[in-house]
Amino acid sequence: MMKQPHSLLTRCMKQGIGALVLCAFALVVCLGLPSMSWAGENETSPSNEAALGLGSGLLTFLYLPTKVVYATLGGIVGGLTYGLTGGNLDAAQSVWEPSVYGTYVITPDHLKGDEPVRFYGPSPYEEEAYLTERVD
């Protein structure tokens, strides 16, 4: 009996996604390993930068859809909150801000630890206060 193309396509897609997740995990683990360098030598190398770029691209490919779904659901729930509370904007913003704000794209700076990944984002006002606090 012949298999339906749909089930074959689904199986291939699952295997491809599994392989991609495994590659991304292996890349992140390899990036975390210490490398040998000479004293005074610049810590960045073209191969390290390429690996960071590739790793950030693969992780963004996995992370972005999750963040977009979370932000969309937060927008819907925030809208319902606004309607059910009789137009209470503060209540709606308490749902919207953590879900909509935050990191959407993983960059090499995130992988280096220079910049935090924020799935639950602060409001722009909190971020501004955080940045001025760090500078002072």
C-alpha cells in the first residue's frame, strides 16, 4: 500500500526541524567552550564571528515564532482585559507591555552575554530608567 504524500511530507518536516534544533543546540554548546588564545590577542576571530552569526540566525529561527505567538496572544488578552474592565487602560497595559515588548531577534551580542534576552519585555519607560541607572 502506498503512503500518502501528506504523511511523508510531515515526517520529513519533523525530521528536518529536529535536525535543525540539534544543530542549533550543538552550536550553542560549542560557542560556550573556551578557546585558546595568546595574551593580548584580540578575542574575536572571523570563524568565531561567523559561528556567532550563524548561531544567532538559527536561534532566531526557533525563538521568533514563539515570541510572535506570545505577543499576539498578549495583544488579544490585553484587548479583552481592556473591554472587560470597562476601558481600564492601566489593566490592559499590564498585559500588553510584558507580552509585546522584549527581544524578538537573537543577535551575536546576546550570545556573547553583552545584552540580555528578554522574553517578557519591560515597558519603554522602565527600559529608559534601567539604561540611565546603568550609566550613572
